[in-house]
Amino acid sequence: MDMNVKKFLPGRAIDFAATHESSRSEIFLRLIQIIEQRQLTPNFQPIISMATGEIYAYEGLIRGPSNSPLHSPLSLFRAAGQFGLLLEVERLCRQVTLEAFVQQKLMGKLFLNVSPECLLDANFKNGETLDYMHSLGLEPHRVVIELTENQPTYDYSLLLEAVRHYRSMGLEIAIDDLGEGFSSLRLWFELRPEYVKIDQHFIQNINQDPIKLQFVRSIQQIAENSSTQIIAEGIETHAEFMIVKDLGILLGQGYFIARPNAIPAAIISTDAANSLNQNGIMVFPRKNTVIQKTLSTMKLLISVPPVTPEVDSDEVYSRFNTQLALESLPVVEQGIPIGIITRNRLIDAYARPYWRELYGKKSCTLFMDSAPLVVDKNISLQELSNAVVAAGQRHLSNGFIITDRGQYLGVGTGHDLMREITQLQITAARYANPLTLLPGNVPIDEHIDRLLESQVVFCVCYCDLDAFKPFNDIYGYRKGDEVIRVTGNMLSQACDLERDFIGHIGGDDFIILFQSLDWEIRCRHVLASFAREIMHFFKPEHCDQGGYSSIDRKGQRVCHSLITLSIGAVLVTPGIFSSHHEISTIATTAKHQAKRMPGNSLFLERREHYLQPMDRIDSTQCVNGI
């Protein structure tokens, strides 16, 4: 056995006696047996085109002997590393993988796993693997070196030199497990590979996780700008497959497509094929909270040279006179703010008889607010707003002092704070409605544009509450808000949330973008449910009367009907509209038509150029009130 070991470990000094005495001796001997008898089995997993479903390549995956502690690749390579046999094991992996790929006459490219350590090995660099490819009749342009990271990589210059060398021979480079390794982003930047694989962690449940979605979208954008092809690995469900496809990622790999096998599949799974042929797009996941901006108070900073307690009131008055935009002046002693003087307070005092003569040459601290609002530069605008409210109304007009670790930086005004807070609320409402937490106008427009770009048939349903304002006036805005929330929940329950998008435009207006073919049945079910549930919001006498009355601005009594729900629907076929603006216009028209009908109603826009898809949907008149 010693002779066999030396054959595989030329020139290496290993203390075999010590090794055999250790508890690891059995693993070591098993590892030597695997190398000597070539007891490795290559499995192949397809990598497909997400656009066509065609097999683009196979990744070679190694398995050790069955019923062995070294069966899994993780255990195999860990043991090889511990006993200094990593390069020998990797060499054997490459050989058996190349042999099986050629023997089975597999089509496309072969992704061959190689560690950075092996890539820099002299034998590899001197063309040992390339010679083996030629002996098998395999062209180098069909082989992709897939770099797998097992430890931090530091010498990027050597790796780059090696990669250039292999590219000159016709080989391509891929980086495995982006986002999981020690330095995969740095490797991408330095090596500029032809392929990058996104780690399966970011693909699993991507249909439910907006952060993972954003990560993958960002990686896809970087890839497009760097001429790199992205491979999404670890696709295990229909929903994950469809999200990856919708993102425009070119290549995919995972159990949902095909499992690794010693004799691999030549076509994708039936489930993957059905998903590939499915029309429509997935609804991207989103946060169920209103978007919160985390801008810091530094955005409001105004640099104002302060005064010290020794400065007299006349000098402060002079500064206010010459700097008309100056509303307040901080008083600072040895870098620490001790108060704030406002323009109004000083000017008002000087307008009184003899005050200037009495106090003009005295310390300005006589006119300062000695309990100013002092905040750190790093607190958020929302935290600052809460602090102003808690501290008292005067700070809105006085303004506040901004510090850095207690040291004076500048001031801010209540007017600027209110402007920024209002802008944040407007921006947040565009992305998510604060009452229902449903997507707002920006996500709605983005999804409509995605549908138009995908050239799919979909139905736009504009939903609006009738006679809602009188209800709000009579029952109060809290009850009105509850009606809006309940309506949002009903509409959401009518959707297939993977295919149908619901948004809250604002107020009592909602929009649903249906890809479900039974959209009309869903709409009618909503109308029937709404007709039942809305009655719980009215007093019994109002239910009996079918309405209620109120006094208008002219002092006259006006009768109002109970709240009903109107839905205006437009069936959209490819090629008719080019933007969400056009969709909004026609959907608004359909909504107005629905509101002209009595009761809970559904109106379908049936102009001549919308008739094509109706034969497919087998739509009824869709104009009857409920």
C-alpha cells in the first residue's frame, strides 16, 4: 500500500505511521482506493435556455462510491483536502467527467468544476486537461471551467493570468454560487467570466421574497452591462421557474427542470415544459408595508455661524437686519449649543419702547430660548418629526439645532421638515397605499407595462365604490376607512395572487389586472359577496329604507343610496395599447359606464376592436346590475 500511496503523492512528505495511528486512517485508505480504482461516478444536470427550453449545457457533478462515507462530493473533497489529495481527486473528477460526457455523446457545452487552487496548478496550466480533451475528441470551445470556491482567494493577478491562458486555448469561464462564496463579486469583477451562476439561496422562494427578487434583478442588470450570461441554479418550483423566466435570465438549472443523473435527461421535465408554454407573467413579490425612506436630518442642515453668550443683543439684531432669510440664530458655548434666538422674538422686543436702549448692550441670552430642540445629524426625518411633536408646538416655528456627537453643526427649520415629510408621504403612497397596504400607482403602472411588453391577453378591471362620500359624511371617516379595507380584502381574495395583480389607486378606487381566464366569474363573485357584506356597515333603519338622507350646503335634505360596487372591465389584446397611460384612459371610461348602472354592476367595454378575445373567453353581456 505504501508504494501505491507514493505513486499518487510524488515528492510529498507524509507521516504514514502517524496517519495510520489516527482515527482517520480508514478514511485515508478509502480515499486512496477511490483514486487508484477510479471509483467516482459523474452525474450530469442540464442547464437550459429559459426562452426555448432547449438544453444548452450539462454540469458535471461527481459522486463517490455508494454506501460510502465519501459518497457526497462535500465529504469527498473535504477528506481530500485534509489529506493533501485535493489536486489528485480533482484530476480524476475531470477525467471521468470528460470521458462520460463524450461516451454518452451529450449535446451542448460541459460545465467542469475546478477549484482556483487546481486552476493554478502547474500540471493543469501546462495543458494536461486540454490534452485529455483532445485525446477524447472534445473541442475546447465546448468546455466551460466552472470555478468553485472552497476558501478565500487573494491572488487575483495569478488567477487572471491563468484565465487568460485558458481562454486563449478556447475554454470559457464560469463563476459558481454568486452571493455564497468568499469573494465571488470580486472574482466577477477581476475575471470577467462568460457565465455567472446565482447561488440557489437567492432563487429559492424568490416568488415570495422581494429582497431576493431585487438582488437577482440587480445581478441581471450588472450582467447585461458586462456581457455576462446569468445562470439561475436551484430552481425547484413552478413559481420560481416563472419568476426567473419573467426576469429575462437566459439560463436555468434545478430539480424542477431535471435532476442530476448518471444518464441525464435529453429533454426537460413535463412540469418545466408546461411552465415554459404558459402564457402570461408572474406577479412579483412585494413588501406588505408602506415604503419608508430613511433620509437623515442632515438633509435639512443649514450652516449658520452661531453667536456666543458674550455677543450683545444689538449685534444679533444687526445680523437679522442684514440677513433677511435668517429665521433663528443658535447660541453656542465651546461648541455646545445652549439656546436659540428667533427673529420674531427679538424684533418684537425691540419694537417696544426703550427695550433696545435697556437691553441692546446686554448679553443676547436674555432673548434666547434656553430649552431648544437639539437633535443628532443621524436621526431619521420620521424620528425628528416625532421629536418635534413631542417637544411642543413652538419648535415648529423656532426650528431646531443639529449636532454631531453633541457638537454644533447647524440648524433646521420646521417648514423644511414639514415639506420633506409631506414629500415622503406622497412618494410612499405612490408605491403602497397606507390604508390597505396594496401596491400604489407606480407598481400598478410598472405591472401594466410588463403585461404589454409580454404580449399577453389580460383584463383590466377598474373597481370603484358608489355613494361612498355620503356614507363617509354620515358614518364618519373611521367607518369609511373600514369599508375601504374590507373592499380591498374582498378584491384580493378574488385574485390568483401569482397571476392577478391588485392595486389601490387611492381613495375608494382599486384596479385588478387579471390574467386568470375566469376573470368574469371572479368579478361576479366579488359583487355578490360585496352586496352581502356591505349591509353590516349600515344601521337597520338605513337597510330597511335602502338609503339615508343628509342636509346639503344649501340646507336642503338630500337622499342617498347605500354603497354599491361598480367594476369597469377592458379586455386587452396584444398590439392595441402601447403604455399604461392608454390603459388608464380606457379603463376609466369603462368605470364611468359601470357607475351609470344601478346596483352592484360589471360593465365590459365591447367596442369593435376589443371583440377578438371575447370569443376565447366566451364572455356574456357583462352589463347586468346585481
